[in-house]
Amino acid sequence: QVQLVESGGGLVQAGGSLRLSCVVSGSIYSINTIEWYRQAPGKQREFVSRILSGGITNYADSVKGRFTISRDNAKNTVHLQMNSLKPEDTGVYYCRFPIFNSWGQGTQVTVSS
């Protein structure tokens, strides 16, 4: 199993930026996919982005062109740079290690209009 710890959430005005981080314990991190999900109040958790071990990235249509996922293998960390934030980006953001279906505790992002 692995442990994931998210950080970097906060309150920001629409149009602003935040950078989320997910630190993954365990040496197998560098050879595996890491994903970001989010859950808005009263809604189901939804996929946001993923990064594969080789650096290939995927994004939900709703965040393409605004969010960028990256990984720092030396620090076992995945970042999610979020720009041009909108009120509909509000929610709890979670990172996930899909092979073990392990989740972090989440970090709150609130975008005010």
C-alpha cells in the first residue's frame, strides 16, 4: 500500500491560480500512474487529470487548457497547477494511486465569484 497526502488548497477569486501537491510514500511511485479527482458539494467525485509514469497526461474536458499536471519523481510528488479558476472548480481535490485504489484525505479548493 501507499499513502498520499495532498496540500495547496485554499480560497481564491475567480481567475486566480492555485498549485496542489500530492506526496506519495513508497518507492513504487515513480513507475506508476497518479490521478487527481474532485468532488463538489452534493455531486459525485469526478476525474480531473492523470499522469503516467512516462509523463503522458490526460485531462477532463472541463479543465483542459487551464490545469497542468506534472510529477517530480525525486520528491515522490505530483503537482496540479490550476489557472483561470472558475467557481465551478470548487470542491475537495483528491489524489489517487489507482493500482491499489488508494486515496489521499483531500484538500479543499474554493473559488469565489
